[in-house]
Amino acid sequence: AGVTGIHIGVGDSPEPALSHGFGYYVENIHRIAFLHDREKLYQADWDGYTKTRDKKYLVRQPSLDDPAYLASAKQDIQSKIRPYAQSRPLLYDLGDECSITRFASPMDYDFSPYALAAFREWLKGQYGTLDRLNAEWETKFATWEEVVPMTTYEIKDRERAGSENYAPWADHRTYMDLSFAGAWDKFRGWAHEVDP
């Protein structure tokens, strides 16, 4: 049938594949970062936020900018890869169908203190000064520590009030894409440390 490789789950033995001359890959090494595996958590945040608009529901769990989470992710990924490194798998699948939210569901993640601090640092690199940020965003933040992006609801309210300036929302979305890509890059690097 032309089959030359199969997938196995984390913790499964590669021996059935290897004994039949098949290559193999290890599937879904680290799905905790990706919320489609944690439907109840995501749904509670979604429901809480859409009903109340309280930003406490926009604190992504885990935050991809949280150093404690990243340290635990490194340990998790490397411990799951280590048993397979000597048998030369074709690849490691860190997690399939991943997104910053849950599949294609929209959500203004992440408003955690870690993500907001990293976002502000990124904004400093983009704008240079708080005055330039305020001019672009049409805001009046007095300090960088006060800078908080607008949510989808807030940017739609702004639009209804007559402004089509989406920068306070779009910059956050851009940063979250960069945060997501950065987390993946870290995960990949940690895998390569164990199995180049």
C-alpha cells in the first residue's frame, strides 16, 4: 500500500513500527499550550468574557510569556522526547491543529501580566516613545505601565464612536502572533537539544 511510516502516541513503544521496517513519528508531544485540548477552560473564559467583558477572562492559561510555564514546558517536551531519540524517529509532532485560542475561535488572548509586560517591551521597539504610541493609538497613557491594548469589543465601540483607528487592537494581535511563533521556536529548539 506504500505505507512507510506510522504515528505513535507519547509513551508508546516504537518497536511495532521498527520491527516491521517502518519509520515513525511521535504525535502531540506538548498539547497543554494549545487550548483545543482544554475545551472547558477555554469555554469558561469565552463565556465569562462575552457575558461580562471582564478582562480577567482574557488571561490565557498558560500564558506563552510566563517564565514558569516555559520552564515546565521545556522539561515536559524534553522528557517526552528523550526515550525516542536513540531510535531515530522521522519527526516529533509538538501538537496538531494549534492556535493561540481554540481552533479558529476568536479571543483577545493574552492579557496576563507576563504577556502585557512583554507586549509593552515590543511596543517600545515599534514606537520608541510613549508620545509616538499615544499619537498612533489616539490614547493618553501617562506611563508605559498603563498601556493596555483594546479588546475586540472596545475597538468596535471606538469604531461606532467614529474612529477607524484599530492600532490598539491590531498591535496586540500582531504581538500575540509573535508570542505564539516564539513559543513554537523555543519548543523546537528544546526538542533539538535532546534529538538534533
